[in-house]
Amino acid sequence: MTPPSRLQLTLHKPRLGWFPKPTVVVNGRGHPAQWGTGTWQIRAGEKTEIAVYLFNRLWKFGTARIPVEAGEQAVLIYSAPWLPFLPGSLKIEHGRDH
């Protein structure tokens, strides 16, 4: 069995306004998260879908998703939207050290 690998994800909230804490979804499984930088365990050797959304007790918003290829060394950056009806942004930064 291949040992799991880790993925670095930085979650940025807007400078203005109050926003609920983000939820990170790894291959369909949601995990409550904190703003800032953290690492997430993923299965090694498999394509992984990462999604992030915000939930304010009434609706889910700021959703962004991105696939990460098996074995890809990447740092993900999520930026929350300025307004609650807009999507968030999730980008891969290649070539950065973990």
C-alpha cells in the first residue's frame, strides 16, 4: 500500500467584512478549516479533486474547485470572494517548496 501524501493549501479571506470559516472538500469529503495555511492528506498516486466553499447557515457560496494530478507537487491558494454571491478562486502554484 502506498503511503498517503500531503497537499499544502492556503486559504485567504477578504480584507473587509466578516466571513464564515471555509470548508475544504477532498474527493467529496468535507473538512471544516481555518483561514491561513495548512496541509491536507491525500491518496498518493491518485488524481484528487479539491474544493473549497463558505457556508453562512443560509447558503453555500464562494465555491471553487480544482483537480490535482497524481504525484503533482503543488501549493494551492484559495481566495474568498468579495461578495457572497460570487465564486471563490482556487489556483495551483507549481514549483514551490513545501
